Amino acid sequence: MSFLSPIDSRVTQSQQAAKFPIMALLSKAAKAPQRRQSRHSSLNLCLQSLFNASLSSAALLTASLFCLSANASAQALDNELQPKSESEVMTLKPVVYQTFTRLYGNKNPTNKPWGTIADNGVGKFNDIDDVALNSIKDLGVTHVWYTGVPHHALIGDYSEIGVSADDPDVVKGRAGSPYAVKDYYNVNPDLAVNPANRLAEFEALIARTHQHGLKVIIDIVPNHVARHYQSVSKPQGVRDFGEDDTSLEYAKNNNFYYVVDNSVKGTKGQAHAFEVPSLPAELKPLGGETHPLSDGKFDEFPAKWTGNGSRLAKPDANDWYETVKINYGVRPDGTYDFPRLPAKFATFTEAQHYAFWQRHLAEIPSSWIKFNQIAQYWLEKGVDGFRYDMAEMVPVEFWSYLNSQIKHTNPDAFILAEVYNPKLYRDYIQLGKMDYLYDKVDLYDTLKAVMAGKTSTANIAADQAKVHDIESHMLHFLENHDEQRIGNAAFLASLQTNKPTNSSLETQAVNPNYALPAMVVSATIGTSPTLVYFGQEVGEAAIDNPGFGHASRTSIFDYVGVPAHQRWMNNGKFDGGQSTTQETSLRAYYQKLLTLSTGQTAPALLGQYYSLDAANRSKNDATESNSTQNMSTQKSTANETGYDDSTFAFARFEVISPTSKQTQKLIVVSNFSQTESKALQLKLPKELIRQWQLKGGVYPLKDLLEDHQTSQLQLEQGEGKIALTLAPLSSAILSLTVVADERKSGSASKQLNEQAAK
């Protein structure tokens, strides 16, 4: 999300992270399309008939008969369809490239604090041209997440195209937060060369992206909208959020909650007007600049609950005061005003979820319908998937409804959600039908602590074990728009509180190569997607203070340039013509790693995971590593394998089957130490060797990542050993390819050795 104000912009809103998987691009052929289509048609006719105000009584009778027929068919389908099979087909593992659309194509390097578009420039849809898309594709990317596309509140004059002005008192920054959406049926006019033609320009970008074999993801922000939501582009028959009764704090089909004191349930009470929050001097609208609407007032009566759930008529400066919370049928006391989803649906398909909600359409709140209309609108435009902001603040039943509707329209839609509570992961995946969740609280936080020398690499294995049953749903990342940049000195200094011990660190850049081992682990440990934030691959440090935004994060509130990315962009050539040697070298590493991670040339990365951590750690090491000791004050001690709290290893492999003629096995090993080389005698336990069906002998290994030349796997008494020296911050992805005859003969022939070593 990022309603973080630089007051607290250094605070990550009690973020606790979610993780992701890549059961990517599943085969949907078994979903009986003809049966689904006939059900879809009858239900559509039912809905069209029932909700068409001009129907005759005869037509209403016909509609009722259709509804009964559709209901019976749906119930039969519930009984007929079986829970999801474990054999869903996986193709490439997704690599998601998050580009902040407003900033990506901006070539202006001025970066004046609180600068206007005229001062600092802004990127356009048209800047993401074929050359730019080639550059993105070359990184190994499969999906592009265009952040900040829906029209959100901002400070600019677009009255000529019928867009009302936004009040600076309820807008964060000058460019505005992309998570304060003002009109879900159009796009940010800042992003268009011709604002009147903005939707067509985005549609052209969708088409260009598809032409490059890339999928398109945009944001949907379900929990809140801009305080001044006003769609000028909504389709005929669609009503804006909030066009209902405002006299009650809560009503099921109101889209908002209102600050109204209702002493007696269902009766009118005292309403309170909204008051602008009291802001510190550094957060004054537009940096204190004079503006006709910036008068410390905003006309809203009655006041609405604020986006983060504040029920105050005058929100706090740290509240998401530029937004208002959506009502999903959750009463103010926390009880639900909609049908509950039976627990057994955790094992049911999207089609069964869809059928369930078709039987309950008359019982669901208005806001559910509105967001489905929004999602369907963008699917029709060619969008391939959505990233949901703060999904855990919305009830899981809504997600079951919305996601099953989306999958009914596009079974391959990519659905990613921001969820930070690990206790909710399985509910939002299994009941809410999310494809992917952020793996923030466990893996991201652990990798960050390992990089800082604050915890042992043993905790990486522990984190992966926590999600072994849902690992393919836990998206991995080291950067996104909410997090500090790796290349900023404050990144590691802010471990627990997200506040650096010394604020001057935020304006200091560091060599981002220290994060490469973490990136290797993040991208290869599971079958889940990998997310890269634009500029990460060239080490962007975000050391400028642009206005409302704060150094250490690339601002999402201001008109700014992104220097390292601009150097790679090289005035639209996207060839690194202005990049430093370090930046081009870093990008080349990312390109090689991300391309491997998709599994296209390393199919073992789509297979099984086996931790090598415990086998290479002594009992004492394991006990100490899982303790709460501060590793920064105690140097870790390697055992006889040379493996310690700054090394980490695991295996990935394709499953052997009777028809397998050749299978790939990978050993991934990383050295997180910034100063020490590690001479490793890595052990592969007997259990793993048995699974791999290897016989005694010596097997050559090829490093797919950093070209280490001297590695081989030696089998002795059923156990494997690999001797390998890793320089500081070095990793290896060691590949062993085994053919069926070799497993049967029990020897690694000279010919096979030579082939594998090529």
C-alpha cells in the first residue's frame, strides 16, 4: 500500500507479510466449459430479467423460472465437481516486474522538492514503448504490474476534460497517492500525452505489452477509495460509490460508513462533519504553497470513516485521511451481514465458489457488486490480472465471490494480494481463492535480518517449512513501492522499527551487491513468483527527499525522477548508455538469475525443494542459530563442512518417473558474508541421494549462475559431498543432469561426464 506519510513514512504499517507461490498458469481444461457456459447464460438471463425495471409480469415469471433452473444446476454442480487436483499443470514460473507508471518513463532529472510536472516531469504510457518493453522482457519478466494506473486524486487542472479539482487538504503530495482512487473507470490523466484520450493510450499500452509476450497487471484497491470519489467515465447503469443513504452509521448496501451517533439502531442520529487533520509543518499541503483550495477545510457531511478504519470525524495525521473505508457488509460491531462460506469450500474449485455465490446474489452487499463490475470492466480491456491492496482488511467471503467471478471470465487471470498476517494466509488462498500472497513477514524479514548479520540463515529454512503446503502461493520480493531500497544505507539500519538509527543514512547510497545472495535464495527457493521493483536491477538508492515522500523509498506521492533507472533508460534508448559499470553488471546478474528462475532453462526450479541446511549444520549450530542471540555481537563458527550462519544451501529437482529419460537436479548455495570466503564441504544426505536414484561415482556439476569451474558431486556410502569455495556474497546454482541409463548402470560414464561438463 503506502499511505505512509513521511511522518511515519518510515514506519511500515504493522506490515506482516504474506508469501506467494507459482502454481502458475494452471490448466483449466477440466472445468467443463460447455456446462459452465450454459450455466453462465441462464444466470445472466435471470439477472437481466430480474433487474430490468421495465419487465412485464410475464417476463418476471420467465425470469423466476430461469433462476430456479440456474439454481438447481449450480447445486448439482456443487455435488458433481471434485476438490482441486494436485496435478495442476505448471508452465513458466512468473517473474513480475513492478513499474511505477508515473515514474518509469520520466526522463527529467531535476528532482526539485515538491516540484510540479513542469519542474520535474512525469512519465507517460507512450514512454513504455517497444524499446522499453524489450528491455523489460530481456530481464526474464513474464508479467508487468503497472502501478498507479487507475485515476487517483492529484493536484492538477483537468477541468477541460470534465474532471473536478482535488483539494490539497485531502491529497498526499502533489502527484497524489495511487491508492486513493477517484475514478475506477478511467486512468490517471497525468499518464497520457492527450488526457482526453487517456483510456485509449492505456489500451494501446496493453496491446504493446501483449505483443511482447508479457501479461498486464493493475491495482485494485478494495478497502478504500479517495475521499472525493467521482467517476466521470462509469458505464451506463453503474452507480458511484456512496450514492445512497447517509443518515446511518451503517447500512448493508451503503458503500461507506458515516460518523453518525445512532443511539437507537436503525434511527437517525447526530451526524458530524469531516475536519481536516492537524499536520506538522513538513507535511503541509504542497509544502505550504498557496492554493485556492488549500484552506484547511474539506466539505464532507456527514464525515465518513477513514480508509484505515478510523471512526473519527477528524482523523489523525497518521491515518489514511485522503481515503474513506468501503463497507462490505461488516457491521460496526464486527459481525457479518452476508452469507458465510462453508469451511469445506477451502478444497473446492473456483467454479464451485462461483456456483455458491450465484445462489446468494440477492444477499450480497452493494460494494461487492461494484467491485466485480470494476474487475470485469478491466478484464474486458485486456488486463490479465490484479494486485489487491491491503486485502486482509476485506472479508474473505468477498474474495471468494470476486475471484471466482474473475476466474469464470478468465481462468488464467493472475491474482496477487497484499496480506501481512500469516494466520490468514491459508484462508485467503483456500477460501478467498487468491493465487499469490506477499511473503513479507517471514521470508523477506528474515532475509533482511540475515543480510544485516542479525539472524542465522537457519531461519530461512524454518520460514520455508512454515509454508510448505502453500509455498507456491507465496510471492517473494526484496523491494516494492512500500519498502526501502536495497541500495539505501537505511535499508539494513531499520530492521525492526523501519526507522533508521540515523536519519542521515537515508540520503546515503551503498553498494547493493550485498543483497545478491538474498536475491538468489528469494528467486530460486520455491515455485512461487518473484517480484522485482523497477530500478532494483540497477541499484536505485532513493536518496532524494522529493517533498511529501521521504528518502530511502522511491516516492509514490511526488513528481520525481529515478536516477539509476534514468541512467539505464538513457533518454529512451534503454541501453544503459549512462549507467555505471556497477549498475550494468548488477543488471546482467539479475537478468541471468531471473531468466533461470522461470524454469525455462532450469526445469528443476519448477520441481521439488529439499533443504540442505540441517544436514550441514551441527546440533550445536542449529540450537544456537534458532536462539534469539544477536549475531552482530557474536561471530558464527563453521563446523567441519565449513557451513555456518552466513551460508545457506538447498536442492531443487524434477521428480523422477518411470518415463523420465533425463532429469535435472540443482544445488543452490549462497554465502551471505560480505567479508569472508567460505570453503565448503557440502553434504547431500542419503535420503536425497535415494530420491535421486544415484549410484556410486563422481558426477560433474555445472554452475549455471556464476560459472564456478571446479565443482563435482562425489558419492561415498550413499552420501553426497561437494567441495566448493565461495567468495564473499557469491552464490552457485550447480546443475546435475542424470539420464535413465546412468541411474541403472550405477556409473557416470566418461561420455556423460563430458556432456554434463559442456
